Amino acid sequence: MDDQTRMMTGLTGLGGLQQADVGDPDSVRKQQSLGQPQQDIGDILQQIMAITDESLDEAQARCWPEDSPAHWGGSDDPTEGGRAGGGMAGGGLPLNFQHRKHALNCHRMKPALFSVLCEIKEKTVLSIRGVQEEDPPDPQIMRLDNMLLAEGVSGPEKGGGSAAAAAAAAAAGGSPTDSSIEHSDYRAKLAQIRQIYHSELEKYEQACSEFTNHVMNLLREQSRTRPISPKEIERMVAIIHRKFSSIQMQLKQSTCEAVMILRSRFLDARRKRRNFNKQATEVLNEYFYSHLSNPYPSEEAKEELAKKCAITVSQVSNWFGNKRIRYKKNIGGYPAPCYTPDGRL
DNA sequence: ATTAATGATTATCG
DNA sequence: CGATAATCATTAAT
């Protein structure tokens, strides 16, 4: 390994640094103070710190140029909360930045420091390796995905809004003022949700790849002054992707909520209730009062009534359910209407 | 503008 | 699954 050889040479160059000592930050300074110029190490560390800070700030400033996207519903995204609002990149930063980087790379103590960092890392990486991440196929996000697909939000585009509305109106047949209007309205709103969802998703993807690129560039850059294995970069990228996918899940969840609300608003039949026509209620009432002793029409009788009234069987069932309970309430309540304990009806 | 009537939904029970 | 009771959301009536 390249790192290994460099580590070794660097070790000898530093002169007698024992492995046991490296873990303790103070021991490094103590060793330096005795032998080689301590000032150099102090400088070089400071430069590394400065460069790291600056490049991080720069990356963040470029990655999040504007605020978080809009969500529906009330649930705010808790994962979007605390990002450091560090110092904005001033005008002269890049030059200063390049200059310092150059100075650092050319520093004569750099190989030695690199080797020390290699060694420290060699000890700590073992503990990190123990934290192997596994990604179980999250059932939560699977559920959300399935629902979005079923609702046609995340599926393939189904034509423009007006076209879809026209198609719906044409397909509905019958009276054009009844269900087709509401249905097209529903589809329009659904298309709106869908559009927002896709644009947000795209924004997230873009931000994710942008941020990933920045981090990778940063790590590659830093790998010249401190040891970073490709595997670690990979790990970092995986972490970033996980984070962003959790944000995406938030988006999917709020989209699902919006769709649910939309459904309950438009597909709830209570909202488009029409009274049955006079003749239908007459037929139903006739059956009810002529079978008052047993007002429970059989399935067959229900079908016949449904056909006669031009309504569905379940509507007939609803009607008889309502009629029975309301008849009982109106008739049976004379002597002792059921008062509640607090004296109200 | 309030209230009554009414069709539909929901929760609960057997 | 069907019946009931309570409740919702809309329409008709006052």
C-alpha cells in the first residue's frame, strides 16, 4: 500500500515516535517540543484547520443557496433543522484559499504529519469498521412508494391537465354536470400535487448530487494532506444518500397526506349528495309501511326496489337503515324520550 | 340565517 | 357480512 510505505518512512523521519504515544494528542506536541521545530507543526495544523473550515463553508454555501422547499400539511421536516449558518464566502476567499493550500502542500513537514495521521487513523479505523451499516429495505418507504404509485402520483405522466379533464368528461357520459366536473376538478388537483412532488423530488436529487460532488471533491482534496481511503469516501457518500433519502421520505409522506386529504374531500359521497326523486321515495316508503312489521327487504327485494327507483342496492340498504332508525325514534319516543343524565334530549 | 330532512359514512356488535 | 346507532355534510324548508 502506498499509505503504508509513506507511513513507515514518515515514522522514521520523525524519529522514534512510538505507536502507543500517537493516540494522545499531547504526546505529539511533547515529542515535537523536544526535537524538531515545534513551530512548524503548529503552523501546519493551523493551516489544515483553516482550509477545512473554509472549504466546508464554501461547500455549504454552494449547496444550499435558498431555503427549504414547501411542504403540504403541518408536519415540518425535523431533519432539515440545524445546518450551520457559517460565514459567507467573502470576495477574496478563493485566492487566499488557494494560496494557503499551496503553502500547505509544499510544506516540508507535510510528509511527517501525513504519516502521523496515517498512524492515528490506523488505530481508529478499526473501531469505525465495526459500525457496518446495513440498509434493510425500509417497509415504511415501500408503503409510501406503493401508495404514490397506486394514486398515480409517482407513475408515468398521464397527459396534460386539460386533456385529462376532457377525457374524463367524455368518458363519464350521462349528465356532464354531475360527476365529470368534480372528477376533473379532482384530477386537476391531483395533477397539481403530482407536479409539486416531482419538482421537489428533482430539487432533492439535484441538491444531493451537488452536495455529494462537493464532499467528494473536498475529501479528495484533503486526501493529499491527510489519509482518506476510497472506501471512506464511499461510506461518506452512502451516508449522504441515506440522509437525503430520509428527507425524500418526508416529501413522500406529506404528498401521501395531501392525496389522502384530497380523496376525502372529493371522493366522499356525502359531499355530493342528491335527494332521491319524489317517485323513488314514494316506492321506498310504500314498501316500508306495507312491511312495517318486518321492514327488512331481502336481497332480491332490494334489487327490485333499486331497479324501480333507479338507485343502487346499497342505496336501498342505506335508505332502509336510516328509515328504520328514524321511524323508531319518531314513533317510540312519546312516553319516555331518552333523556341524557344531564337533562338534555 | 336557522333549522329540519336526508343520504352517506363510521364504529361497534353478533 | 349485515344491522344499528351516532354522526357528517348537504339540501330543502322555515
